[in-house]
Amino acid sequence: MTGPPPSSPASSGPGRPPRRGWAARFGGLANLVRWLWREAKWLIVGVVVLFVATGLLIGWVEAYEILMGFRSPSNVKHSVLAWALSVVGWAIIPALIGAVVGYLWLCKKPR
């Protein structure tokens, strides 16, 4: 016998290569980067640009602490950027994480 038996999980239909490795185990992760690039690229680019601009103006450690909510944005110089970064840390980042979790949940959900 040269091929796997028809009931084997390695056979995925005629003309389709078998799914192997991590893509078979984690379903949606194989397309996650493509989905993020298609659906959220401008959001991610905006967050990165805002973080880099704030980091260059007030310092990387302070920008990180403001983004994570460890520090108040009101008592730093360039507080407009700091407030914007604080809003991003409190609203945009959790929304993006929720979107990724929702996408992965839909990919794993049996149809």
C-alpha cells in the first residue's frame, strides 16, 4: 500500500495537500497575519507611529508606562501626545486584542 488509508486524518480530499504541523493544530493562526494586514493595518500603523513619536519626545520608558496605564499622561511634557497614547492604551489595544481573539474563535469553531 503506497498512500494513507482513506480514513486517515492526513488525507484532506482529492487534489488538496494534507495539513501538517502547527497550521493543522491551530487552524486560524495560519491566516492571522494576513487577516491583521488586511483588516487592521492602518490601526496598527497608527498605534506604532503614535508610540514612536511619543517615545522620541518624552522617552521610551515614559511612553511605555503611559501606554500601559502605569503613569498619568497629565504630568509630562507634550501631554497631547501622551493623552492620545493613553487613550490608545485603554481603548484601542484591548479592542484589537478582542478582534484577534474573535477571529481565532471563529476559525476554530466547527461549521
